Amino acid sequence: MKKAAHRFFTVVLCALVLVLTNCQQDGPAEKAGKNVDETLEEAGKKIEKVGDAINDKVENAAASLDDAAITARIKAAVISDSLLKVSEIEVATAGGVVQLNGTVNSQKSFDRANEIAGSVKDVKSVENSLVIKSY
């Protein structure tokens, strides 16, 4: 009986050792979990990149809207100015830098256009390429 109990105990002990060593290996569930974690991490990185790209585009769009608003304010001021309303002034804005092109009737008109453009909110600088008409 002692031998049988000893054999039974040995068999149970060997079975436990085998079960415990197999528990330490990654099973299908653990491997799937790791794959899911890696996929989620990669997706998170891609989402972050997309978010950064969207932020850049939003900032660029906002800057374009700001430039368009600056241009509109300058054009409105030029049209309403009695000295400049007969002038042929083109206004373009990029990055807050205003470009004036076209023709004016006098140095006074040239200076006034420059003054108006420079006084508009958010204008960083004015590049005045206006030409004074000679009669």
C-alpha cells in the first residue's frame, strides 16, 4: 500500500510539475492580448499623427482667414478714403504681410495707402509697390 501511495504521489507530483511549467508559457489568449496591445499602441500613434496633421491644417486655414480679413479691411478702407477711392490699388496679404500693387495719382496717395494698410489690426508689415502716375 505504501508503494502504491508513493507511486500515486509521484504521478500527481509529476502531473503538477507538467501543468505548472505549461502555465508559464503564453497561451493563445496571452498572445492575442499582446497582439491587441501592440495594435492599439500603433493605432494610437497613427491617431496622434493624424491629429497633428489636422491641427496644422486648422492653423493654416485660420491664418488664411486672418489674411483674407486683413485684405478685406484694407480694401474697405481704401474705397472709403476720398483720396484713394479713384486709385487702382490691389491688396494681397500673406502671413500678415500686406502687398500693395497698382497706381495712385500722387505721393500723398502713395503715403496714405501705406498708412491705411499699416494701421489695420494684425498687419505685420507693408510692402508698398504702388506706382505714382505721371501726367
